[in-house]
Amino acid sequence: MSGIKFLLDTNVAIGLMKGEVAAIGLRTCLDIPTVGNFLSQVSRIELLGFPGLSADDEVRVQQFLSFCSVV
């Protein structure tokens, strides 16, 4: 057992960053904490490598990643 409680999918991470109702509801329903979650290296690359990512969006992604552990 790895001890990882939540490994967030890229789509869930995007939803949380955008404040989408479905992602917020999932976080609330599963009691997913705001900080201390895990994200795969692949998800990190997908988030930062999105075509047409604006400078503001990149800052938002970097801030989100600062609250996660990349595994």
C-alpha cells in the first residue's frame, strides 16, 4: 500500500482549477482535501503542455501544482 489517498486525474485537476460544479461536488462528496493530493507526472505534463496555454493559465496551473505532490 502506497499511502496515497487521492491521485487526481488531469480532468479532475482542470475542473478544480476552473471551479466546475461537478469537480467541486466530487471533492466535497469524497472529502478530498484542498492540499496534499497527488498528481501523476503525466498529468503535470498534460496540464503544463496544453496547446495555447496563456501566461495567466500557466500561473494558475503552477499554483495548483504547488499544493500537490507529483509522483
